[in-house]
Amino acid sequence: MLTRLKISGFKNLVDVDVRFGAFTCIAGANGVGKSNLFDAIRFLSSLADLPLIEAALSVRDEAGKTGDIRSLFHRVGGTYILCFRMGVQIAR
């Protein structure tokens, strides 16, 4: 079970640290990153079975499409910050 997820630089998620319990509700206003949090989880899950590029290409962009790896990175204005970090903690 995923118990903690730390993300920095993935889409609009900058310095996010989420601790999950047996039941965790993700709520918030539109555009704050709820879907991007789940995209990050899907991306990490895909890495277990797919090569890095295929896992990256499987994640949707802002328009709900796939195919542009740059859309995974945090963007400031028109510039992408081409680095992100993720850390996970799981309980067995």
C-alpha cells in the first residue's frame, strides 16, 4: 500500500508531500493538482512494467492527450523545468 508520496516538479506539483492512510480523500479547487497527483501515481505504476519513455508517453497532458513528454515537467510561463523528483514509501 502506498503510504507516502513526495513530488517536486511534476506538472504543477511543486514540493508536494502526501501521506496516505487506509482511507485518504483528495479534495480541492479546480486546477490545484488533484488529477496530476493521480497522474504521478499512474506514471510510477507504469514504470514497474514499461520502459521510462513508454511510461512517460502514457501520461495525459493538459488537454487530456498523450504524446508530449514535456507535459510531465513543471512549466513557468513558456519554459519547462526539465527535472522532477518523486519519492515513495510503501507498507507491505
